[in-house]
Amino acid sequence: MPSPVLDDLDRRIIHGLYVNARVPFSRLAEVVGASEQTVARRYRTLRQADVVRVVGQLDGQRLGRSDWAVRIRCTPGTSMAVAAELARRPETAWVHLTSGGTEIFSTIRSNDRTERAPLLLGQLSAGRQVVGLEAHCLLHLFVAGGSPAPGMAALDDDQVDRLRPDRADAAAERPAAELQETDWPLVRALADDGRMTYRQLAAATHWHESTVRRRVDDLVGSGVLFFDVDVVPDALGVRSRALLWMSVTPASLRKVGEALAGRPEVPFVAATTGSTNLVASVSCRDDRSLFEYLTGEVAALAGVTHIETSPIMRSVKLHAIMARPVG
């Protein structure tokens, strides 16, 4: 099923969500210049069509857990089946078919701080369909925050400022929050729909609404919980996406990672273990744009000594959105 065509209002709404994922519809409507009912209806339409979704995410590093990026090579004709099975696992995100469909890329979260490597890694390496696996521990995730995807920058600087969260000063005064076992129903609910209302979250957790509100504020303020926006690439007009496996001199690693994270073409960049030490995903409108980006902005980054470009042929799963079956 083709993605719906986004108009200017849709793009303003999505840009607003990049800035402040849980902004009230009333505040978002005031900034984008539409009624609250219209903005809420537009978002629900996009959400129900699996075009846009706000997802709550845990910062594994703040929790003392390890996240991994894996490259999986499969026996001929089995890559899609393996990718689909991976996508159904709750600990996976960003399941892509890459390199002509011969390889799978995915990130895997570890939910057990006592085991550095997730159990799924061992299960994958033992599978008969898997002929090769490289696991890269994500040592540091570079996040700029608030940068919309290509084609989504529909708000001016004043509108962006009006939408920014108001929690910065208050958060600095709060002690760091720790994830409790009782938080998991809340975390799972927000991972499924990061814009669930506090009343809906109270029903999902069986907590009082004021307790839910306070707990979300504590987890977000401490950095344990954050929100991201999934947008299906087809809706953005993005036709050329790739993973960049980069070798960067250690002295330049942080500077290169931060520079890439500040670009709207790069939704994900992390320092890793392995034969390369930086992985980034790049989204461009077409192959020519990708070439220009690689030979322009990326080539100008001091300290990059090698790049392997792995084209993304198909996304099977983003953070939470499962791709619809073909046909």
C-alpha cells in the first residue's frame, strides 16, 4: 500500500513532533496554524496508516546495558524470512535488508545488565540460515536532537523555539532516576505509542494519573527515557539510503560523530567496536544526492580514513513500525 502524500500541514506537524514529541495538540496547533481538532485528526490518520509514530526509547548506556549493531549474512533466498523473524522480536529495531538484499542490519537491545551480550546474539549465530554474523557493540550514540528528516523542515526558527520542551531547568534540579521493575508496563506502553495520554498510560499501568505524569517526567528528565519519531521513508520522498561503516582516527572520532549527528540526512550515528569504529545511516533523495553527500560533506570530515557504503534496499522494521507485506 503506497504511503499517503504529505501536504504542508502534515510536514509542519511532523517537524513539530521532532522538536517535542509529546507536545500537546493544542500547543502544536497554535504554532502550525490550524485548529486543535484538525491537527489531532491529521496525526491520527498518519499514525493509523503506519506513516508516523512517536516511540519511547530507553538509553541503554545510562542503564548500564549494552546495545549492539549486527550484520547478518544468510543462505541464498532466506534473508527476508530471517529479517521478518528478527523484526518480530521486541528487543530489535531498525531491521534492514542491505547490499542488494544479501545482508541484514539490525540493532539489538540488551535488557539485562548482568549479561553484556543479548541472548538473541547467541541464537542468531546458531541458526542454520545464518552463514555469517558480525556484532558491533554500540559504545556511544551521537544524538543532536530535534533535527527533522530530509524534506520535513517545515517550521521556521521562531516556531521551533515555541515548541521546545519546558523541562530543561527543572530537570537539572532533579536527582537521576533509575529504572525500576515496576516501570516496565509504562516503558512498553510508550514504546508502542509515545503519545499515549497520561490517562491512557494510567489505565495501562494501573497507576494514578498524577503518578504516571511524575514518573514520565522523572525518567525523561534524567535521560533514561527519550522519544523519537519514526517516519516511513517513502512518505519523505527518500529513495537512496545507506549505512556507512567508517574508520576514523581515535582523536577525531567524537568530532566526526557529532558533525554527522547534526545533519538531517543522518538519523543515526554511533561509535562501535569492530573492524570499523563508526556506523551511520544516511537518507538522501536519490543516488546522485547520496554521491554528492559522500564526496562533499563526508569527504570534508578530517580523520575519516575509510568508508564502506552499504545500500539499504528495504526496511522491515523501524523502531516500532513493521513494514507492510509486499503484494
